[in-house]
Amino acid sequence: MMTSRMGELLAGADRAGQVDGLHAVVVVRGGETLWEHYGTGEDFSWEHSLGQVDFGPATLHDLRSVTKSVTALLYGIALGDGLVPAPAQPLLRQFPEYPDLAADPDRAGLTVAHALTMSLGLEWREEVPYDSPDNAEIAMDLAPDRYRYVLERPIVEPPGERWSYCGGATTLLGKLIADGTGQAWEAYGQAKLFAPLGVEQFHWMAGDDGVASPASGLRLTPRDLARIGELVLAGGVWAGRRLVPASWISEMLEPRLPTGWDAEFGYHWYLQSVAGHRTAAAMGNGGQRLTVLPDLDTVVVVTAGNYDDPEQWRTPVAVLEQVVLPALDVT
């Protein structure tokens, strides 16, 4: 009954033009998959078109910046293993290869937490299209040393005062994971997160230098992305095994800075209220979204193909607010 209701509501939202570009929806409640929907549309692997794709349960999807939230989970796992610095630790101390930057008193106050909350106070512009070198993330990828590129950006404000979207912050976290674990973060993620979750199929895209992107490189199936949401929902436990420290889940989902829209930012997760329900969400370019609703014991995954569209947020919002929540009779 609930499944057919979601289908009816989605059809209505589609007729109203509210879910353009929708590729897939997965809804899990209480550990059981309530509903899955798969469509057809053009997909991309970063800037490379994959053409028209018939999506299904086994189809990997470009998650873009949802990757950032997964990297935050990996950071918490590594922290629990004692392999990476705590959030309060000085950031530049972790990059001894840049003694000139460490000696700059204006940068001395930077901490790991400032990277986790994207509040480094450094000049960083990602509102420019991602096919332009004027976009800071693209310029970072083209730089001879991506980590130095991030850390030497001009200082525009004191750290910790304002959230400012920054893929460079996530790139720094990826470097700390790699340095601390002694392996690439995608290998650490496979061993410590994906394998225990039973995720057998994934791809982590890399730049021209072969370094996988902790900020936007992950490709997963919607079903497997839902497993990550279930892990967060369960406080870091999967199938009776603790994968992520409970303390990290709490820290990660603590609201820390306003985003300038109707959400707050924790450690690389967005926190807001939807129809009176607190949510934690991972979001990516094109309409990719993983939403965790703790009081409903529900996880909602949406993938879409509206890359670089200024209105890309409309499709995942409509799926949640016009389809899933009404079908659950909770609005």
C-alpha cells in the first residue's frame, strides 16, 4: 500500500515538473527497503557524458559531493583507530613539508576542525562552473601541489567564523587519512567501511595524477548509499558490529555553523528540519542526496542528473517533501 502510494505521488510530482532529471529513489525504514524507483536519463562521470542510462539496482551513480560526507565518516573511523589528529589539533602541524606556511602567524590558528566545518577563512570560490579553471577546486586539481594550493590561499577572514563551501578542506582531510593510515583513503575506506557494509561494487574517481578525490570522486549504487545512511542512523553500528565510534557520529552531526540557507553544517554533513523532522544529509551536485531521518527510522536516497543546474536542489527536495513524507503519513 505504501509502495503504491509513493508511486502515485511521484507520478503526480513528475506531471507537475517537480522531479525533472530524477534517476533513482531508495527508501529504507527500520532496516527494510520500502520502495525503489529507477528511471532513465543522461549521466556523467565528472565531466564525461555516459549517454542515456537505464538505471537499476546495480548501476553505479556519480555522487559528487556526497563523497565529502563519506570522507567525514572515514575520518571518524581513522580517529577511532588513533591514526589521525583530533579536530582541535593545529592543521599546519600536520603538513611539516610547508614550514613557511606554518611560520605564518596569521595561519597558526587553523585547526583540523576548521577543515571539518569548512571554515578555514581562506579565499575559495566554487560558485564558478566546474569546467573553468577559475573554480578553486578545478584550479586545485591543476596545481602542481594540491595541498599547498589550498593551504596558501589568501586569508580573507578569521578561521571558524563562517562556513564557506570548500572542496579543498575535504582534500586536506583525505591527505590526513592517507598519511595516518599509510594507505590511500579509498583503500582504507574499502577495508574499514565498504567491506563491512557488504558494499562490493564501487568506484572512486581520480585526477590526472592518479590521486582519488575525497571531495567528489565516489560512485555507488543507491542501495549501497542507503547502507551508509543506515549506518549513520544506527549510530555507527552495522549488523551488530561497531564501524564508527558513537562519539564521532554525535560530533559529526552536531550543528556548528549556519550555511546561509535553511541548514546548518556539522562535520561535512548538513543538518536541518523538514516538515518538523530533524534530518542529516549528504548532498552532491546534480541532485544527489542521502537524507537520514532519525525520528522516523528512515533513510532516503535520491540520485539525479541535473548537474550544474542552479535549481538542482528542487528534485531531491520534492521527492522527500512531496512523495516520501506524505506516503509515510507524517506531514
